[in-house]
Amino acid sequence: MISTAIRVARVGSAAELAAAVLMLAGFPAIMVAALAPSVPAFAAATAVTYLADHYLHRQGSYLINRLSKVRAGLSIRFLIRQLLLILLLARLDLSNNLIFYGATACFIAFYGLQAPHGALVTLIRNRRRLPVATRNVDLASRIRIPDAPPMVLLNRSAEKMLHLDLAAVVGVLVAAGMDSTLPGFIGIGVTIVLGSLYVLALVPYVSKGKIPPSADEVLAKVDDWLRDYKPETVLYFSGSKDSAYQVNMWLETMEQLESRPLIILRERVILQNLAPTTVPVICVPGGVHLMNMDLSSVRVALYAANVGKNIHLLRVPTMKHVFIGHGDSDKLASVNPFSKAYDEVWVAGRAGRDRYAIADVGVRDEDIVEVGRPQLAPIQNWQGVPEGRIPTVLYAPTWEGWDGNPGNTSLMLAGENIVKKLLKADPPVRVLYKPHPFTGTVLPKAGAAHQKVSALIEKATAERAADPRFQAEASASAAARAELARIEARLAVLAGSGTEKGDEAEATRDGVVDVARYEEIARLRGEWNDAYWRSFPVWEHRVITGAEPRLYDCFNVSDAMVSDISSVVSDFIASGKPYAVTDSAELGEEEFKRQNTAVRAATILSNKATELGGLLDAVRDPAADPLAEDRVELKQYLLGPDEPTSMEQFNTAVANLAIKAEARNVGQESRAAASAAEATTKA
């Protein structure tokens, strides 16, 4: 029942649901207390609404957003409390008392302060919002960007201002209960003085010396930087906050390019969720600003997603445009007809080329280039299960997809069956469960299935910990946990030292990466991953959510995987390890393999998962694995040859396309010169 209520109310937890109920019930309770009248009851109900309201704001509750849409926003809720306090004073026969007039005048004056406060905050934010935001771009030497105001003044500014009424509310309630006006006027004075000081503290930051230059000047200086840097290869990306992983997966590749790289983003939220990188980054939200930007030195533009805003760069003829995508799979997204808008489409291996040929969506074979998957370099080849260690099986289902087709993911129809059989396997195995980060965002049923699977694994972990057959060396795990804590503490210090920026404008000014710090973080993340896996017994099941440990790290500690049709399967094939894929749509094994190249060397599972035994047998006895040779052939077909490396292939493809772009531009210049000469001759 609670889970249903949480889903209906669209809140994130039982605590959030309780806070919502308390806040919504609190206001009628305040009215009843005011009419009664009862000062203690009024004070208690008021305190509940303050605390519940504050908690919901901190949680970013959907309910808070909805209240604003129905004219019950934050300011209105504070005003209602204050009006009900005036009503309480009237019901206590204090309408002719000075405290009644003082409270009324205080709340009117306090609301009078809201207008200049809100105007100043809005003005400061608008004036400090640059037309572009950057990382690793040296603007500090080219343009004056003043320090941001202290974030204590701007973060949640409306909440902070409104909560200054607490002093007046508490003082008036104490005055009403004590029959003395002094506490009330002290509280009133504190509220008015603090509110006035808050407004005055903002005033200096609207002066000319505290605001950045105009948008035109900033854009001109960015163009100056571009002309000096002369970027040659651009990674272009547009998307929602949740799609940031699609650009993050290409950052290391961009860092290893042999040409000068640049990353162009279109949404500020993507910049905020961009992983650390040494590559220059320019976020340009405005389409007109982007189209006017000096990108004349760029010869190759790479696109990681098919989105409408791509047209703002696709229109530039002086560069060649390439769709590189954000994964390689047999999903329809991998053969999107929009791909024919690009000069070339780069795929991992022969399978990608054949996929487009079969789909017949207008992408010509001569425009397809096989470049491998540079991101797969960290994936280690399988050497078999070390002697004495329990095999590890990774369950990594994909999400339900935008269309909600139950065949997209095994989680809803087969997830429990898969996990139950793995948990009951004899001889035993360890289960790692890493769901897709989008799981449950479209279908609540998928989210519920995720919760059930997580609960099964957590229960099995507790049972295994109590089983005398499974005993860990406590000292080794304890030492690893201590090392993990040390690394996390150092990472926290390094992360803090690199993100202490007042606002986006200040981050743009000071956003040149500290290479030494960046390299130390990269080293520590590797050490963190090693310590993480040693910090718990090798038999312990795990539910792994969040960014760390990464999916490829899970690949490397696993001996087999169960997944769905997605790029996860294609990536896992790079390891050479046995894997299984669930035919959730129940197409049948032959049809499933015909439609999905990546499963041709897989154990095919029905929704009952009765075929899991074949996968586990292959893990326990690699010599008797019937699909081993098939996996070797499929790996090359899907991902290309091991030599030259994917990064070498990628750099070669960039260089070849840059030559084509340059040849086109030279040809255009020659034709233009010839036309001009001909026109002069005729004249």
C-alpha cells in the first residue's frame, strides 16, 4: 500500500511521502488551532509544516513543483502561515494590542522586502550568465570575469529570505502565550533587520565592476581563443541530463586523438554532468551563437547521438560530419535513417556495416568505416576462473525503453527467475547485479522488478554470510576497506579543490584543468577499483548502482554475464567470456539469433531461464565450452580485429576524413577563383 501511495504521489521514498502528508495536513491543523484558539497547538502545527516543507525542498520533491503550478507555491505557504498567525491573535482578543499591529506591519514590510530581494537575485544571475560556458579554455587572460557573489546569498535564496520570518513568528507566539509584547517586538525587529541586511548584501553585486562583459564581447573572445587554438576535430553533443553518459564514454578517446580536439555541448546541464577531461569544452546553448562561432579550422565533426540540434553544426560544409553513436548493438537506434545525413558512419566492425545493408535506410556502404571500439581497451581477456575462487556471474539487464515494450528488457519477465537460479546454483556462484541507470523511468513495473531482484540478492547475501561454508579472511577485507576509505578521502579533497567555483561564469574563467590533479585522480580511481573488490569476500553477492564501479570494471571481475539486446552485450564480447541473452519477446532461438547478431555465440534464455545451466557449465569447464570458437569469430565480426588497435584505427579514420574535407575546401576555393577570373575577363 505504501509503495502504491509513493507511486501515486510521485515521491521518492516513504519518508518523503510522510513529509508530504504532514505538510498538507499541517495547514488545516494550523487553521483549527488559530480558531480554537490554542497557542501550543498552533506552534506545534506550524513547526511541522516548516520542517516538512524544508525537507521536501531539499529532496527536490515533485509535489513541491506541483504546488507551485496550482498557486500554492513557497511564498503563498509562508503567507498563509502568517495570516493564520494574525487570525490567532484576533481570536485571542489581542486585536487591539500593540503586538497585533506590530505583527501585521512586520509581515507587510517583510513582503515588501521580497520584491527588491527577488529582483536583485534575478538581475545578478542574469547578468552573470554568459552566452557560453567553457572548460579548459583560457578566457581569464582574454577577458575580465569578476568573482561570483558568495553562494550563501544566491543558493536557495527565496527559501532563505522567507525563512527569516521565523524570528517574528516565534516572537509573536511567545508574546501571545506570555501576555507580554517584548518577545514579539524583539522577533519582529530581528526579522526586519535580517531581511533588510540580506537585500543590502546583494546590492554591491549589481554594480558595473561586479558583472561580466556583454555577450558580444564574450563571444568575440571565444572566437579569439578558437583562432589561436585551431581545433581540428570536434565532438558535438546535445541531450538531456540523463544522457550525459553518451558523451562521457568518448572523452578518453578524444584525449588520445592525434589532431587537436574540441568538445561542443549544447545544454548547460550536460556540462554540469560531464566527467573530468583535459579536452577543451565549449557549451553553446544558443543556436545562433553556435552558427556564428569561428570553427573554420575544424575538419571533422563527430556526433554521438541523433538529435534535432545536430542541424546547427551539420549545416557547415567546410567540415566532414560523422555519426559515431554511443554504443554498438542490434537495436533499431543503431540503424537510424537519420544517419544518412552524415558524410560517414563509423561502426565497430563488419557487423555494423552489414546491419545498415540489411536495414536499407539509405546509408551507402562506401560511407561506412570500421574503426573498432576504442572505449573497450580497458576490458580484459578471460583467463578462466582462478583455482579455488567461486565463479562470478554479472546480471546487467538493459532498461524498458521509451516504447515500454516488455521485450526490451529481461528484468520484468525473467529477472526474478534468472537471479533465483543463479543464487541457488550448485556448485555456487557469486551474483553481481548492475541495472541500467534508466530502469523504471518509463514503466513503474520495471522499477518494481528491480526492487524485487535487489531484495532477493540482499537476502541471499545475508544467508550466505551466516553459512559456515562461506568464510572470508576478515583481516584482508578490513585492510582493503581501510585503504578504500583513505582513497575516498583523498578523492574527496581533490574533487573539492577542483570544484570550488562560485557559479558558471567563475567556473568558465578558472576552468582550465590541473593536469597533475587530473592524473592523480585517474590513478586513485584505479586504486579505488582494486580496493573495492578486495573490500568484501569473493563469495558476496552485490547490487551495484551508481557510476562506480564502472560497468567495464564489473566485466573484468566477472566470469560470465546475463544481459539483454543492447550495447552491453557487444562490449562484453570483447572479453571472450561466456554470456547469455534473454529472449524476453519469446521469438524462439533461431529467429532471435537471426535478428540479433550479438547473440549468435550466446546461451539463449527463455523467460523461465531454464537454460542457465549451460552457461554455468561453460564457466566451470572452459575446455568443454561449445561456444568458445563462436565467440572468437563473433568478436572479430562485431568489433573488428585486435590489430591495429581501435584507437589507431580511429585516428586513421579521422586523418583520412580530414584530408577529404581539406580537398573539398581547396576545390571550392579554386572554383570560386576561376569563376571570379572568368567574370573579370568578360567585364
